Amino acid sequence: MTATTVTPHSHGPKDPDQVRGGTDPVPVQSRAERPASFDVADFAVPNGREEEWRFTPMNRLNGLQAGAAETGSPAQVDVAAPAPVRVETVGRDDARLGRTGTPEDRVAAQAWTSFGRALVVTVPAGQQVSEPIQVTLTGRGGLEYGHALFAVETGASATVVVDFRGSATFADNVEIDLADGAALTLVSVQDWDAGAVHVSAHHARLGRDARLKHVLVTLGGDVVRFTPSARFTGPGGEVELLGLYFADAGQHQEQRLFVDHAVPNCTSNVVYKGALQGAGAHTVWVGDVLIRAAAEATQTYEINRNLVLTEGARADSVPNLEIETGEIRGAGHASATGRFDDEQLFYLQARGIPQAEARRLVVRGFFHELLQQIGLPDVAERLGASIEARLDRGTQEDAR
């Protein structure tokens, strides 16, 4: 059996240059056929009409799409890792780099071509590291390219929390390399200052019976665009891709995922939830799942939910499922975008709960599932507080 499902959905004003055909299915090239190269010269400078760039505000990327040179002060990177985790800074000629995936767009290729030193974090074979590995990158206003590799060796497990703060124009590639039987939870929190631009490609490679929980949390910045991908290289692998995002007025947040089921008996689960408030707030979620002919007994599901809190905000949601074999355990996707439920607000207010508190309760319930699945109480508490602070700002602006 060969099937391709493409279901674009958007909520908010439509730009004819960005939305093709409204909510009707549109033809799409097979995800497996997308060109990939480490050489930036193999990619033309995008103009925003290409499929992979059609939602992105190109004029707000500060030259990343054209290959702008590094400027300003480099970002500060701090790493706190418990023993026996190894932390290294290596040159671009290190043989461990570039094995998990190949850049699939010009900015990712530019980041690969331009970085000077890479962060490599390795969890030795058989080690169960219970304390989270903390990586904090603080931008100092410059334009910079980066690279990081998180490698978990055979039978090892760990949790990594990566925080992006400060202000910068930053493009990077992040490699996640899981050997047979390895397990990793990686939480990436984009809590940039206003005005920051971050374009990032995550490349995950999973060996036999490896397990990855990949969590993206996007709150700050002007334009933040992530393209996470996961590739199975041995049977028994499991990947869970979770995302939480909250866009304020004028912010553009974009997530484009790809799960490549190329071998049998693997499982993937994708859950992304976003909230938007304020004029010009724009979120984009594109979920591509490919089940190749050899990937029998695959189990996969992806879901995206968006909550539009105010007028003038827009959410685009495009789940894509491509199946090349009928011998699977199950596959599906779902997408929904809706406005704030006035009936829920009325119900809560009728019981004496002020409107601002009622809004917080509804949004808190919307995100509760994902915050709990992160599995790190301190991180979940911090993110919950940040979300509520954003709701308070939106309420104050509405009151004006």
C-alpha cells in the first residue's frame, strides 16, 4: 500500500503567498526526495516561495538565509554535567561530527560550513545518569553559527536540558546519536529576549531498541524556527517528540518535524501544543512522518493542537503522513486549531472566578499534559510560571 495524506489547516487571516488552496489537500513531493548536502553552495538562496520556507518571514532572518558572516560577541556557553559524562569542545574535523544526518536547507548547511568549534557531550556505555546535564547558551547580541553533539553510548541513559537566553541571531545544528539500547530525554528551551532570531536543525539517529524523548519549548525571540528529525537505524526504537509553544504579539514560531521510519518494529509519537495571543502572533507546525516499504510493524501517531486566545493571531498546522507499506501496526494524525472557549470562561466566571484567573485555568489545563510529560518538576514549574506571566501581559494589554 502506498498512501500520502496532506491536511493543511490554518486559523487566522490568510496570506495568498503563504497558504496554497486554503484547507483543500495540496500535492506534495515525497519527504524522502528532499535534497540534502553539507555544501551550502548546493542550495539556492531561498526567496520564501519554496515549500520548506513558505511560512517563514524571510526579511526577519537577519541574513541567515543568505549566509551572513558572524558579527559581534560570541555567545557564552556553560555546561554542568555530573560524572561520568564527558564534555569536550572539538574542531570541525572531529570524526564524530556529521554522522546523524545531513542538512536539508541552506541555513542548516551554512551553519555546518561556518561553525568553528563544536560542543560534544558523551554518556559512556552502560551508565545511568540520573542528574540532568545542563547546557546554557547566552547570546550577546551577535550573529553566530554553532554545532553540538549529544552522544549516548550502548545501554546508557541521561537527561539533557538546553537553555537559550539573551539576544542573538543564531543558527545551529544539533546532533543526537543514540547507540543500541540507549535512552535520552532532551529538553530544549528557547527563552530568548525580544528581537532574537534562532534557526536550528536537530538530527537524531536511533540504534536498535534506543529511546528518545525530544521536547521543544519555544517562548521567547522574534523568529524561532526548528526542524527536528529522527531516523531509525535498527528495530525496536522509540521516539517521542513533544512540543510546547506560546507566541505573543509579533512573534513567529515555526516547527517542522520529520520522523523517518526506515526499519521494522519502531514506534513514534508526536504531540505539539501551542497558544497564541496578540496582533501578528504566528505559529507554524508541520509534521512529516514517512513509513518506508521496509518499515513493517510500524506504530506512529502525531497530533497538533493550537489555542488562539485573541484576534489577530494565526496558527498554521500541516500534518503529513506518507506510507509505503500496508504491513503496519497503526498510523494516524490529528490537527485542531480553535479560539478561546467562551463557554468555559462563562462557566468558571459564573462560579465566582475572575476572568483573568479563568483564562489562566483554561490555558494551564491545555498545557498540563505536556508539562507533566517533561518529567522534570523544576523545569515544568519554571515553564508554567513563564506561561502565566505571558497570559498576565496579554490580559493587561486587553484591558488597555
